[in-house]
Amino acid sequence: MIFFDIDDTLLNDRRAQDEAARRLWRDFQGALPYSEEEFPAVWDAVSVKHYRTFTTGEIAFIEQRRRRIREVFHAPDLPDAEADARFARYAAHHEESWVLFDDTLPCLDALAGRRLGVISNGDPRQQRRKLEATRIAQRFEIVVISGDIGIPKPQPEVFLHACRLAGEPPQRCVYIGDNPVFDVQGSRALGMTGVWLNRLGAP
């Protein structure tokens, strides 16, 4: 059984995030203390910071979204409803920017006839929507999203859950992802073959 991550593995999420951040800046440029050129990097750094807190189980998924908005707007007392509304603007821009990597479809075509699945962190509705919007949902027999079970990568339980659904022991499963910690170390800790898809050429 071959499992894939979604973001920055199948789908070019970094590009989508940068484009969505620029469009969010244009929506709220009077309230954001950054230039349009600066803002994508600021958004990325803040996103990584708070998403990491979510993956350790310290906060809920929606709370990391709210913290991202409050930090970039320098508005720690921003009400939940307003933080959610601003993030919804970003999320809409993000969805409009979703695109697969050029090698995604050739890879999936080459694996036709093999059992394929997905294991991804994130919001279940959004992550499944990515697969549907890019027309690859039907390629995957099993889709496990951390939000469905309340356990994010790199915790081994999320990988074990996917292996159980596949009816295969971890030793007979492969996991391919772009993050050497969340994807590779997490899956290998369970006994899966973890493959690092190093798209950025990191050492």
C-alpha cells in the first residue's frame, strides 16, 4: 500500500499559500504593517509557528487559524468571529490557487493498478476538497485526515489507523511526503517505509 501526503507533495501548497497571502494583503492592506512583498514570508513564518503547536496537541485546529490572524494583524484581542471571517477570506483565495505539481499526474498514472491512499494533517473538509478540486480523489482507495480522528502527524497513531484501514501491516506500507519530520520520521517510527520527497533541495 502506497500512501501520499497532500500539501507540497501532490499539490503545490507553498505557491497557493503565497498567492493567497498576497491577495489577503490586498484585501486588508490598510490594517497590515507589512509591504505586499514582505507579507507572504511573514504569513508563512506565523503559519509554521502556530501549526506546529496544533500538531503537538496543544491547541485545536481552528485555534491555530485564529492565532495566525491575530498575530499578523497585531490584534491579540480580535474576537473569534472576526478572526474566523478574515481567515475565511484567506481560505477562499487559497482554494482558488490550488494546482498540482507537474509530476503528480504522471506519478499516479505510473502507479495505476497499485493500492494508493492519502494521510494528511488538516481540516477534513478542506483536504478532501483539494483532492476533488484537482480531480485526483478517485485515485485513492483510503483517505485519512488527522482532523477526522483527532491525531495529527507525526504521531504514529495516525499512520497506524491508515494501515489498519488498508488491512496491511506497517511493514508493507510506504509513505511519501515532503516533510522529513512529520512525514518520514513519523511513518518510519511505526515501521513503514518513509520516503522524503525533497522538493526544495534541502540538505
